[in-house]
Amino acid sequence: GAGLDGEDPGIGLKNEKVGRFAQLSKPDAVLHDHDRVEIYRPLIADPKEVRKQRAAAGKVMKKGPGDGE
């Protein structure tokens, strides 16, 4: 294995859904070279609610790199 289990206390691969290339997979599935492994965890905040709170506070979200700043 990649040795990820136990590296970060927030990642418990036995308790999380995992996948490869946006397809659910079993945690013990055999990986191949260049596979993209994804760990699916619950959101910690509702994105719609966060946007609503920012709008109410008058804060503007940046688009990210290359947004003209």
C-alpha cells in the first residue's frame, strides 16, 4: 500500500469511501501506475450557506489564480 493509513489522523481509510478516477472502489483494490486515488469525505460546511454568509457580510470571493489580480 501507499502507507496513507495512519499518516493523518483525519484520514481513516477503513472508515472513508475511496475511489479511482471518480469511480467508487474498495480500499483494498489493487492500484496500477498513474491511478488517481480519491478519498471521499463529508463536507465540513455547506457551500451554499457559506456563500450566503459571505454575501451578507459584503465579502467578495476571488476566482483564484489568473482572475486579474
